[in-house]
Amino acid sequence: MIKADGESWVNSGHAGKEFLKGEKIQHFWHEHCELCWEKAVTDKNSTFYCTENFKRWICEECFEDFKSKFHWAIKPMEDLL
């Protein structure tokens, strides 16, 4: 997912191929928590949850605060692939 997004971004002319290597990918790929807007990046040690289609991201704190209200459940990544 991240690599495909990065390749698409690079191929559309936004950056050179060096951004697909190593830690540089974190400089342009990131998501935000839908509720508090905390930034999820590849170099930060934090937990985020996402929808099955990887479109919506929720930080761990917001997930815990709202999981009962929205009836959220965690599925293992293996079940999604």
C-alpha cells in the first residue's frame, strides 16, 4: 500500500525515485487521525487503526475513546489481505 502510493506519487512527477528508498518514503507518505488529526508517519512509534480499504485512519487514543460509541472492532491484518 505505502509503496504503491509512493510509486504513483513519484511517477506523477512530484519527486524523484530516491523518495522510494529507505527512510525517505516517510517524508511524503503519511495519514492523519480522522478525529484529532494526529499525524501517522512511518518513522514514529505509534499505533493507528484503519478501515478495511485503508482510507480512514484513527489513532490509538481516539480508537479507545470512541470504539464503543461507533462499535469498532479490530481485525487482524492477515484477515484483510
